[in-house]
Amino acid sequence: MIKYIGRFNVVPSLPPKLEPLREIVYNLYWTWHYDAIDLLRRLDPKLWEETYHNPVLMLGRISQERLNEVANDDSFISHMKRVFDQLKIYKEEKTWYQKNYGYDKENVIAYFSAEYGLTESLQIYSGGLGVLAGDHLKSSSDLGLPLVGVGLCYKEGYLQQYLTSDGWQQEKYEITDFYNQPMTLVMNNDKTPLKIELNFPGRNVYVQVWKIMVGRVPLYLLDTNVPENNEEDRKITRTLYGGTIETRIQQEIVLGIGGIRALYAMGIKPLVCHMNEGHSAFLALERIRLLMQQYNLSFEEARDINFYSNVFTTHTPVPAGIDIFPNELIEKYFGNYYRNELKISDKTFYSLGTIIKDKPPSSYNMAHLAMNMAGFVNGVSKLHGKVSKKMWQAGFIDIPFDEIPIDYVTNGVHTHSHLSNDMQELLYRYLGEKFMRDPSDKEIWNRIDDIPDEELWRTHERRRERLVAFARNRLRKQIIEKGGSVSEINAAKEVLDAQALTIGFARRFVAYKRATLIFRDIERLASILCNPNYPVQIIFAGKAHPRDEEGKKIIQEVIALSKEPHLRKKIVFIENYDMNIARYMVEGCDVWLNTPRRPLEASGTSGMKVIANGGLNFSVLDGWWDEAYDHDVGWKIGNGEEYDNPGYQDEIESRLIYEILEKEIVPLFYTRGEDKLPRGWISMMKNSMKKLGPIYNTHRMVQEYAQKFYFKAYEKRLYLMNNNWKKAKEFTAWKQKVIQNWDKVKFVSISEEQKGVDLKVGNKYQIYAEVELGDLTPNDVDVQIYYGKVDNGSDQLTNYVNMVYVPKKQKSNVYFYRGEIDCKHTGQFGFTLRILPKHELMISNFELGLIRWAQ
Ligand SMILES: *Cc1c(COP(=O)(O)O)cnc(C)c1O
């Protein structure tokens, strides 16, 4: 290979009048503003499609004549100025954050994710996790949160799917040319690329940083493909979720440790770090190292400080979904780091990678690391919060299930990024300007009722037509690529029916999502789809993981059925599912089908994307739908049962699908009045929009993260920082004292004044206790009565009340407490007592893992 000796970057040469375009294309603001998208398409409609909606590449390829032409087109120039002004206003206007919170600009929140789904031309995402992260940034920008994103810059991204003629998934990877993407390299003052260094075994790895503007929010992407690195290291950030387990640990070091170093190198010192999934959990170690080094703190002090400013969001309902590294691999990459930088023993270091306290760790679990390091931990739906508690219960010995400190924040979607231009225009007209700014406002959504049924229906139908046209076009291309015959190509024009009830099913093809559940009784399905008066059709899309043979077989099954002569026009599979296909589908489908095996869908977000577009959900009660479902906003499959026998479950649930389609969905859709409008259906669309629209979006979600976690984390951090971390040092000392003393903490005596007496509602049941606390005092603990109704069989205590310390002359270290249970209901009650550590800084009484129950 010939080595080049110099390099330079060529950028488009724009006529001076078109200069504003440069700023417009380099800010992803355009991805959720149709006026900007229209402008870019208008520039060169053909190139817009050819570059897969990448405006930077388009500007690089567009002919100078065309540029000169539009520079002299007054209408184009005024359109461009309007977009440019809107962008400027957007960046400068007062936001939710600025209006409501007086925090300093310096209080940066850094959001870390292994993938980001921002727009289709930027292949740095694989699916739901990435789109969620992208939407998180977009809403943070809209809300004005001082947040920055950190991720990796994958040259090959995620797999591109194509199918063989017998339906077997093949994968290819496309190289992304970052210089022709809406991103720029972060530079030093001397115009050389900024690079940070990471210590790898026997060498240093260099990382450069790309910056993408998402409205107001910068996203920094780390890239090891630099000349200083050896060939192998240049490939570390090559593919998303590719390579070996060693590639994975290298990527996670680049993301977590490299991410923090890159931010510091740019002068950004985040107060709060949010780990979107465990991939970035190494960042917690680097934050500790930095604090120790900068302020001469002990490992324990630095760890305790950071604990309150790390947020961890888990998205996995099964242990198999978590990254676990063997200790040898950890030793290889972190041996030096923990011995010489963190200065801790191997025992201490390896215990960070597990939440299981009573067993020496044999591997390093990234979710456990994140949980040990983050004071704020959450699942992504109400149900998933519970599932996460169950999954990690073993790490919270003796703590009642309900009190395990794992919270939930239900996912959302960035409404305007997933809303069709047609529907956005309609909603803008009826809901007003405020809808554009704040789609989480319930009042605004109530104005849906003002939209005439006819208008809403026509708008929705237009999108269904667009979807059908898009699907036919894609199908035609797929056939041509596979060398199909002319008759096959022509037949593609006739698939689907723009008037028919259209069901969408698009998701990763993995066994638990059961894409073929609806095919279990193919005759019955065929009779539903092929009813000449009430036709129904299904559009599928989705990729299988490259190593998931089972997932690929499911795709093959769908393909086989889509070729059956009587189903050919009714079932279509669109290859290479991505954000572009997703957009067409969620904007045009009538029904969004989801059939996961509960409770394996942590949240799911594609169903949320159909809401504002007027689509209706038809889903198993799993993930978000478990909390969102109501009889007047969509349909449920089953009642949230969990089965031991999967075959039996499939049988039951597939029958439910047919039954609901036959008895409810199809009749509602085809019950038309004189005016041909399905009034009942439209009323359900409106209910779904009104009731679900304001909730299942990332504006609500990001506000929740901010109020529940980010702002609390700020406050704690600022408080701890006072007087050179005086409070922090005191807290760590206190914590050590509590841990060392905990063995001595116990109940000496417990007495009940009314033992054996029947009480009446309104009475109070008095309890007294003497507790021994070693070197601790009543300031350090809460003594609580934990009580509840004792039902036949299941004794579930769920309430607690604090007891009051009553100063009395006592033996030293023994303290007297009094408490009472308010008898509000009749029945039999049970109680016990417990002692918990107490400190103003702690988020929960349970975070030290210490609890003493009465014996
Ligand atoms: C929204 C989206 C997803 C997530 O969908 P789920 O409901 O979580 O399956 C995946 N891929 C793409 C391209 C999306 O747009």
C-alpha cells in the first residue's frame, strides 16, 4: 500500500449568497423541521434521494451550475433565509430549562450511549436503543438542557441487510465517509485534530473526536481510525456490536474512559454522567481517577462523590443481554489502571464488577459496575422497573422487593422526528405553535377534538398511500437487485392496496418478538386478509442479528409466505429496516402490531411513533403498552399473563389475535357511514392521540430524567464540593464508621403495650424498642416499624413508619424508641422492626446495603 505524505480536506464551494446553507446542513436541526427538509430537497431532489438524505454529501456533489442557479432564485433564497432565521431563533430562544431553572451553564450533563439514531444517512445505530438516544438529544436540545452526548464513530456502522431469493438474510457493511457527513473534526488551537490517549497493554491508543450539532446539543463521537494507531487499533471503532469480546472491551474503554478524557480535553467538565445502558460504565472509574488526582482525594471519597452524580439506565430484561467480561480480560486492560491510578487492591477492584456481595466475583458485569457506581438507577417502563428489580434482587439481600432502589422512567419518542409532514401540518393548524415547542402539554393535545373527522382521516389516508407507494417501489428494487424477471418486477406494482386496512410489524427479528405468531393458523389468517369486502394487509421489516440463525429463519418464513400466490399482494417484507423505512411505516400504518413474549420487551418505542400519526396499537401487554393500554386507545393481546409453556402461550395468543382482528379491528375499520368515514375508528385515533400523545414522548421523558435525577445530582455535587469537598470527606468517614459498626447494631428488647387486645379502627398500636448502636447514635439511623395486613397465605408487609427516639437514662450505646401503627383498616396485621442507616445525602436508606431486622 502506498502511504500518503500529506492530506487535505475539500469542502463545497458555495456562492456567497448560499453561505447560510453551510450552517443549515451542519446542524441536525433540519432532521425534525420540514421547512428545512423541503429546502434541502428543493436544492436537488434527485441528489437528495441518491445521497440518502445526507445534505453535506449532496452539497459536495451538486453541480456548480445548479448552485449558481439557486443562488439567483429569489424564492429559494427567501426560503433559505426563513430556515436560517428559524434555526437562529431556535438556538437563541428562552427554553424550558432557562425559564424554570437557575442553574449555571457550567452544570453540564454528559449522556453516554454506544449508538445514536439521528437520521438515516448516519449509520451509527442499530435499532431502538440508538433511536432513543438520538431522541434524548433532540428533546434535550428543545428543552435547552445543558447536555452533551458522547458516542463512538463507526466507520462501518451496523449491518445492511439484503435477502437471497429464498429469503435468507445476508449482511454487508457500508463505509461511511465522515468528511461527507454533517460532522466536523474537533481541532486544537493550532488547527491539528484534537487527540486523546488511552493506555492499552504495551501501547497507547489515540482517539480523535467528531462533533455533530443536534440543535443546541453537541454530540461527540470518538474515532480510533487515526494514523498514529496500528492497523488493529484503527479498527476498534469500526463496527457497531461487531468483532470479538476483546473488541467489545476496547470499544467500551474508548467510550467510557476515552469519552471522559475527550470532554476534559475540550474543557467540558460534566457534573452529571448518564450511562445509557452499561456499555459506558467504565466512565465511572475514570471519573474517580480524575477526582483523586485533581483534589487529592481517597478512592473511597472519590467513589462516594461520583455515586451521586452518575445515572444508569438499564434496557435489558434478561441477564443474557448484558456485557460480562472475564476477569483475565479485565486484568489485561485494567491491571495497571487500578493498581497505579486508583491505587486499590484487586479484591476491591473486582468487587466493583458485581453486586453479589457474598461470592468472590469471577467476571466483570458491566450492568453491575454501573449499578455500584450510580446513585440513580432506572428501567425504561413501569413493568421493566419491576422486572429489573427481580433480575437483580440477589444484589439486595434482606431488602423488601418494593424497596429495591431501582426506579423507572418510561421511554418516549421525539414526536416531531417521527411525525409525517402532512400530519404535522394538520396538528400545527389545530394545536397551534405551542405543539411544536412542547408536545408533552396535555391541554394542547385536547384540541385534537377540534379537528374535523374528515380532515384527520384524509391526512391519515394520504400517508397510507405514500406508504403503499414506497413499499411497492422498494419491492421493485429488491426484485431487480436479485435479478428478477420482468413479470416479477411488474407484479411488484400491484402488491398492497392503498385503501386496505394496513398492519405494520417492524422490529428486530429475534425469537421472543414472535414475528410469525400471526401465521400460526395460516388458513384463518388468509381468510382475514383476503376478504374481498374488508381486505387487510401486513407490511414487515426488520433485521436479525448476524449470528442469530433463529431470527434469520423467522425472516425466511415471512418471505416464504409473502410468495404464496394468494398472499403475495397482502404480505410484503421491506428489506434493510432503518429509520427511513420506520418513518414511512409508522406514518402510514393503521395498526401497529407487537407480539413480544412478556416481559421481554423492556419498553419498545416504535408503537409510540404511530400515536401522533394516528396509528393504533395492537399489542401484548408488555413494555410501555402495559401501562399505556386502555380500551378506547387501542387493543391488547391477553391480559398480561406470563406462561411456562411457550407453545401453549403461542396457541392462546395467536387465537386472540385472530379473534380481535375478526371481531373488533376489521369491523371498526370498515364500518363506514354515508360519507365513507369510519367514525368509530377515527374516534379511537383521536383518543389515542389525546391520551397517549402527551405522555409517550421524549419531552416528558427528558423532563422526568432532569427532575428526578439530573437536578438532584447537580445539587448534591455542588453541596459536596463546598470547602474543598469537606462534606464529601465527612460523608465517606461517616459511611466507613457505619459499615464498621453495623455488626453491633441490634435490637435489645421490643414490647407492645396492647399485646393481645383487639383494637378498633382509629386506634393506635404502640410499640417500644431498645436498640444498641455501638459507636453510632440515633442521628445515624432510622428505626422503623414495618407492617401490613397479614392475609391468608401471602404475608406481604408493605408499609413503614419511623419510630421516635426518646432520650432516657440508659446503658451507654442503648437507645429507647417509641412508635405507633395507625389502625386505618380492619383485619389482622403483622409487623416487624428494622434499623437502617440514615444520612441527609443518601438518596435511599438502602444504598449501603445495610439493614438490621428484628429477630
Ligand atoms: C423506533 C425504532 C426501533 C425501535 O423499535 P421497537 O419498538 O423498540 O422494536 C428500531 N429500529 C428503528 C429503525 C426504529 O426507528
